[in-house]
Amino acid sequence: MLADIVPDFISRFNEKAKQEMSSRFWKPEYFTTWLFNSQSEVHSRVHATIAQVLHELGLKVEVERSFNSGKLARFRPDVSVYRDNKLSGIVEYESTNSSDARFYDFNREACSLRHLEKSRDIGIPCWIFISTLPKAPVEKTKWYSYEFKKSDPEFSRLIASPFNFYFPRYVFETEKVIARNNINAKVCLLNIDENRLVSEKEF
């Protein structure tokens, strides 16, 4: 199962990240600013590395395959993972400009937890959610928000530590969804801080 190789996935991903940073194909600003999100540069490059690492670990992958299972119409995860031709898990990656309240805001079509809640029809045994939330302060001129104006007090709190601003709510809302729906799947909340992937919480 995908859950069994999470530590190996993290280790291999971090090795690849070092290589990509060294080659300058990845930029440090990918993980501390919003400067390279307008044409999906960050998402596409990190997304490709995620799929590559999973394949190197002996798993089969589908990229942005759509699932149309009743309530899950229009559900298209970043990476669907297979072992022995059976669906083993889902990996969802969010870059800096999408690591925000859409993770838990059910009013948004792209809400990650809404997909988790409705996933029982498909029978997904493991979910890996990867956010990009810096723990250190970020620069006001290089960070933006779909929720707050830069003049809002909440924006000042946000840029003091995007991780501390959002991640406790990620944990709280995930626990609620799991309990409310009796979800038996393994759920892993991973985060990229600067250019290093870390497992922050598992359910």
C-alpha cells in the first residue's frame, strides 16, 4: 500500500529536490514566494518529481486521471498510485498559492477534504496531501492571499508564518472529516518547508 512507502517517498523526494536545486531547475523562491505560480511553473515541476519518485519506488502512476463516481464527478487528483494494478492511494500537491483555506473550505470546488469525504465510493486506502507552507516569515511583497488584503491584520499574521497560520486548521478539519465519515483510509499531511518535504501529521 502507498502508506507503507511514505518514509521512502519522503527520503527519495528530498534527494531529488537537492538535485533539482543544484541544477537550478528549481529555484529557492518556489517554496517561499508566489513569484513563479502564474504559469504553474512550480506545480508542474514539483508534480513531475512526485510522479517520478513514486515510479522509481516501484509503483505505477496516473497523472490527473479523472474519477467519476457518483458524488465525485470532476474529481481529478494530481497522482493516482497503483500497486499490482490496484488503486493504492492518491497524492495531492499544493504549491504556495494554493496552500490555503481551500484545503478545508467546503464552499470551494477544489476543497481537498471534500474529495476525501466523498471518496468512500472509490475505496482509496491512502491519501497523501502535500502543502507548501513556510514556517519562517515570508516577504510581504512576494506573498499574496486570495482571502485577505495586504492591509488586513490577518495578512500580517499569515506572513509571520504561513505554516502556523494554516496547518493547525488543516489538522483540526481533517480529524473532523475522518470522524464524521468513519474513514478508514490512511491520511498523511506532508509539507514542503523551503525545499524539504516533512511528514507533519498522520491519521
